[in-house]
Amino acid sequence: MMTDSSKNPALSIAKSVAAYTLLPGFWSRLVEFMPRFGLIAYLMAIIFESVKLLPKGHPFTQATKIGQYRVRDVLALAANNLHGGFKNSDQYIVFAMFLVGTVLLVLQFVFLFAMIVTRTAEAAIPFVSLFVTVYPEIDIAHLMLDKVFGIPQFFNSCFDPTVNGLAICDGYSASPVFPTPLQAAMQELFRFYSFGILTVAAFVVFYFIIAMVLETTNTGVPFGKRFQSIFTPIRLVLAVLLLLPLAYGYNTGQYIVLFAAKYGSALATNAWLLFNSKTGDNPMGMDPEQLVGKPKVGDIDSVLNFLYLAQTCRASYEVGVKDTLKSTSTTSSAATGIVIEPYLVLQGSSVNTSISQQLSKGTTYDAARTFYGQGDVKIVFGEKNDTYEDYPGQVKPYCGVILMPSLSKELTGIKDLYNIYFKNVLDIWFDDDVRAYGKRMACTLKFSSQAGCKSLPAVSASWGAPDDRTAGQQFYIDMRLLAQGNFKGQLDAQIDTMRHTANPETSMDLRTLQMGWGGAGLWFNKIMSFNGAMVDALSSLPTPTQYPLLMEHIAKKKRTLSPGVPQKEVFDMTLTVNKKHLSMDQYMGEADLGGSLSQNIEVAGALTATYKQIQDNEATSAPKTTNTDSPVKNFVTLLFGQTGIFDFHGNSEVFPLAKLAMLGRELINKTVILIAARAIMTGVGAAAGAELGPLGDLIKNVGPSMGTFATMGFSIGILLYYVVPLMPFIYFFFGVGRWVKSIFEAMVAVPLWALAHLRLGGEGIPGPAAGTGYFLILEIFLRPVFTLFGLAASIAIFMALSSSLDTVFNLAVMNVGGYDMTTLSNSQPDTFANSAREALDALFYTVIYAILIYMIATTSFKLIDLIPNFVMRWGGSNTSSFNDQTDPIGQVNYQLVFKADAMARSIDNQNDSFADAAKARELFKQ
């Protein structure tokens, strides 16, 4: 049996003391802090008593009862006593005034709370207030809305001339007339449309007023029996209020929609800023090395082989040709041979004269780019002489030209890769062993009797042959390994530095953040662009664009005399025409070549012999997979020499979109080269095709089937590089567009929504017909945030699924194909085609992998649309906009992938036509 504390004063006192001592008393203090309305309720009761809404002497009118009842209790009791119709109209008026006053009092506290919520942020968060856009000037959503609706100083974007003068609007142009003529015409259309609907509403309201008067007269019930619901007059007033015309042709309801869009956009923008403040340098919260893949480094042997030839050319002119031209050049004199040096040569124009600058070993790539105005860097190996007025920069390219295309030169970190290329070219040119090689070859082949060849320079590497012989195989092996080791070591170090250093090219920049939630998908494009640029840079090795002058002269003469001369014979000093042997010596005496006839013959002989030895010696290039009789194997070997799906195992921690971009870009680069090479070979004959060297031989062996495989690889590359990495941006961009379209839909539907309030039945202010409109406005307000949730969910799910695929796909292929691919990721580039049971498997496994990745990407990134479209179901609404079911990626596939495939096939068909025409010409000649 419990003891009643009220009957036990001691127990009551003990409990009070314990409560005071042990309990913090938060609740009591909070209750005391809350505002008290007891006095207001008492005063309302006194007034209601005076108009006979409360009976005399009611407890509510007694001062001793203040605080024991609420304002709501007084209003409810007074409402129950409303009766009598028009004869008690004073009661209705007084009650209505107090009811409105109570509502205004509540709204006052609501606005006070809103001011507290939307006050200037004091914490270290990157937004000013919850429903205020920090940078509306360049906010993408505001720009789009200003471009559509054209309301001055409403969205305050840079398209508004009153805002465009701000510094942040640099790069944005505003129309001198705002709203534009199109927007003004659309606003007039809205004005006319709203006026028409308002006219209809006026007739409906007038009908209801007449009906109410007649029913009141007939029944004696105030406002009639059909108008007894308190919500009926509110709906009538609200319907008319929503249709009232305001500025720029829009009515009240339409401005409610625009305010919902404006505040919803601000909410999403601030949420996006808060999200990025927590992730750090990038929206994924990843370290720099996780955003950039680590590709394989190519071979530099082609550059080394060209510089072998250029140094032989330099030495041949130095010891074998006397410069008989008078010169003021500091690098040449009449008493010595022609002095060859590397130069930067800038082509002249109608405004500027051509200039040149000699290179030294310490010249930097940045200096070279500055010389060329940040364009491609070209190194000319020749002699500068004042008499060479016909040559740019007065530099005659005796020993050839090498070009370094400056692709993606504006990206931070990428130019450092080109700097390594430039440095390695100069390092090889000025290398003592390479210079010694040139003199030894020139002296051994043609100029042993010259005074400059009495003593041969020493080499630190093994010559691989007696000193009086040309270089042996061991020399080429040692020099290639040394040059490749230096080149690869420098590139690997630079790539590692670039991957482990914060890079603005992969970071979320301030400008993108200022674009608001509508620009949330832009950052993912940066990952694709940067990784693709790095692949381009690593595949854009320095390329010889011109061989030594005498060799180019021989090749030109030979092609004139016999267009079908094979590449292996294009520089030989003899030519076979109609089974007759023709010596090229007779063409070596032209004045523009520099030396005398005999000197030029000797130099040309030394160069062609050196070129032939370099081409014939397998040690001058990295070991390649032996060509087989299978064209498929040869093609796959070439295509997957440095790339393939198996590189993913070496980049397991890299962002999946970055890996896909690198793989796709490599496939595009290689297949484009193959398609172009086949076009050259079939279009202009075997001679041009032979210039491609081993690639030309492969094309000849593969034949027409190569076009099919190259087209397949090209399509896969387009899918992996352009389509999949762009999916976040594409889906998100169209998500923003759908939001704008839903706003326009609401702007058209608002007048009809206002009319829906005129339905008399049902409870609540919306009634049975207008409730859907409120949910659509709520959707417009919340859709931007839902779209951000869709982006975050799609990226997270795509990363999880793609990482899982990288793990299980290897197991699946091993079970089907019979070989373990994990061992191939760390192998040499050429082992893939040898290790696979059939080289064809590599191609089709890549196709399967691309299809799976595409399916994962589409199903994942569709969440950007699906979440905003269907999340409103949780609010009890099944409403949807008219544009929810469109799929932008489906259109992209047709417009990009399928048409790219069609373009590649069209090129291949043209190649076949060229080949048929070439065969016809040969038959005609016979």
C-alpha cells in the first residue's frame, strides 16, 4: 500500500529537498521561460462576455482563474455560442477580429523562429543562412531561372543587367533589355492566361455568393447549409488571392512557386557547401593519389634512334664537309666543317620576322614554350648562317627536326611530363657516348681518311665491336636500357609526385562551389579530363617530323621517280625502276643541299648506312611480341601492349571513374592510330604504308579484318572515356533541367490549382482537389536537395559495385578462360597476348567488361533521377511531373557511341574503296 505524500508532510518535504538538491530543474526552468497567455485569455473572455458570447459569471471571467485556461479554450467556447445569423452580426465581427488577431500572434512567433533559423551563421560553415544563396550571381540554378522567367532583381544572376556589372560576373553577358523580348512576350502570355482564369474564378465566386444569400434566405441558416464549414470562406478568399496579378505578368500563386524554387535552391546549395566542407579537398573525400591513375610508361627508343642518326649527321658534316659560305655566325666558320647545333626556330609571319635560339643542355621546357608562345616545341638540328635567308630563323635543318606537341599544356602537373621529355631529348643529344657514337659511325663508314677521324672518341658503354667497325649489338642494348631507365625513372618519380600532391586540376575549386548545387556534377568532368590529359601526354612522345636534309632529298626524288618504293628502301642510294638500277648519286649536287656533289654523296652514304643498321638491329628497340600468322593475335598484341582491363589491379585504390577514363583514352588513342594508318596505307599506296614500319607490316598482314577490330576498340574507348565518366554530369545536369521544367509546369498549372480551391466539400484549406498542388510546390522546394542525395547515393553505389566487379571479374574470367589475370597486371606490356590461351579472349573480355561497367554506371547514376522522382511517395503523394521518365544517357549512347561507331565504320569503308581503287590502278599499269 503506497503512502500518500499529501498526508505525510515530512515525506513531502523530504522529496522537495531531494529534488532541489539532486535534480537540475531544467524542465521547470524551461516551463517558466515559456510565454504566458493567461492574462490575454482572461481579457478575451471579458470582451466575449460583453457581447454575450460567454454567459455572465462564467469562470473564465473570474480573475482568480487566470492561468488555468488557455486562449484556445476561450475561442472554442465562444465559437460554440455563435448563433442567430445577421441579428447577432456584432458577435461574428468581434469573434472574427479576435480569431485574426490570434492567428497574427502565432505568425509573429513563427517569423521570430524563422529569423533565428535563418540568421547569419556563427559556426565555421560555408553558408550565410539556410534559405539564402551566397553567390546568386553565378549560381547555375539562378542563371537558368533568370534565363527562363526574366524577373529583374528576383534571382539576381549575372544575366540580370542590374547585377552583371559585379566582378564575379566576369565572362557572363547580360541582355541590354531585361526581360528580353521573348521573356516579355511570355510574361504577357501568362498575364493574359491568369486574367482569363481570374475571370472564371470571379464568376464562380459570384455564383457562390448568390447561392449563399439564397440559401440563407430560404433556410434561415447563416451562410446557408452548404457553407457551414469554416474552411469554405477561406478557400474562396485563397482562390482569388492566388490569382491576383502582380509584377511582370505573374500572379500571386506563380510567385509562390518561384519563391519555393528560390528557397529550395538555396537550401540545396547550402547543403552542397556543407557537404564539401566535410569532405575536404574534393567531394569524394579522397587523397590525391586516389583521383589519378598510374599508367605505364612508354619506350623512348624511337627518340634515341633518331638522335643516333642526328649525331651521325652532325659528325659527318663536321669532319666531311667544308663550309665554303662566308658567315658572321658564331657557330660556323669558313675554315671548318659545318657545325650542327640544336635550335628553337619560330616561323615568321606577315607581321613578325622568324627568329631562332640555340639550345644548351640547361635550357628548360618552360623557356622553350615561352619562345613558341606556349605552343608546340620544335627542335631543329642544323646550322645557323646569315646567308640562309630562305630558312626560318636562318637555320638550315641539315640533321632533322623533332617535335614535342604540347597537348593539355594548361593543366597543372601535365606540363612537368613534357618537361621530362624535353630534358631527355637534350640529355641524349649532349650525352658523350651518343656524340661519340655519331663520330665513330661517320668515320668508320665514310670519313676514316679525314683529319678529324685520326683518333676516335672513347665510349663508356661497351662498343660491342672492334673500334674500326660500326657499333655492335651490345652497345645498342646498353644505351637503350640506360636511356629507358633514366626516362622511366624520371617519369615514374614525376607521376608519383603529381599523384601525391594536392592538384587544383582535381580539387574542388571555389568557382565551381560558387555555382551552387546546380554545378555539383561539374567536378567529375575534371577527373575525366585530367586523367585523359595524362594519357595523352604519356602517349605524345617527341616525334621526328623531318629526317636529315639529304635523306629527305633522296626520299623525295625516289617517290617522284617511283611512288611505290618501300619504306625500307626509301633512303637507299639506289632505285630499281622497271628492273633497272638507278643511282641517286646524280641528284646529290643541287646547290640547296649545302656541300659539293662528292661530299653530299659521302654524307648520304653514311646516313643511309646508319639508318639501315638501326632499323635492322633488334637491339635498338624494346623486345616486341613476335608477329604470328594470326591477324587477330597481332592486332590484340598491338592494341593491348600497354593497356587492358588488367591494369586495374595495379590501381585498385583509384577512383573508378579515373581508371575508366584512362583505359578508354588509351583505347581511343591506339585505335585512332590504327584506323588512320590503314587509311594512309590503303589510300596512297604501299609506300606510305611502309613508312609506318612494323605497324605497316601488321596492317598488311591483318588486312581488312583490322578495320572491324579497330572499330570495336574505338567504340569501347568512346564508351569508357566519354560516356561513363560523364554520366554523373549528364544525369545531374538533366536533373537540374527537369527541376526547371517542373517549375514551368507549375507556373502554367497554378491558375488551375487556384480554381481547385473553389470546391466546397471536404475538410481543410486545400479541400479534396487542391491538395495535390501543395505537394507539387513542396516537391519543387525539395527536389534540389533530393537530387543531391541521388548524386551522393549513385557515386557511392557505383564505387562499391565497380570495385566488386574488379575483384570478381578476374575470378570469372579465370574460370572460363583458364588463366589467372592477376599475374598479368605486373608483367611486361607484351606478355598479355602470349599468356592468354587465345588472344581473341582479351578483346572480347574487354568488351564484356565495358558492357558490365556501363550497366553498373547506368543503374547507379539513374538514382540521380529516381530518388527525386519517387521519394515524395513517403509523404503520401503519388504526384509526378510530366518529364520524370526520360533517360538522357539513352540519347547520349545513340548520339555519341553509335554514331562514333558508324563514323569509324564509314572511314573503314572508305579505306576499302581506296584499296580497290589502288588495285585498279596497279592492274591498269600492268
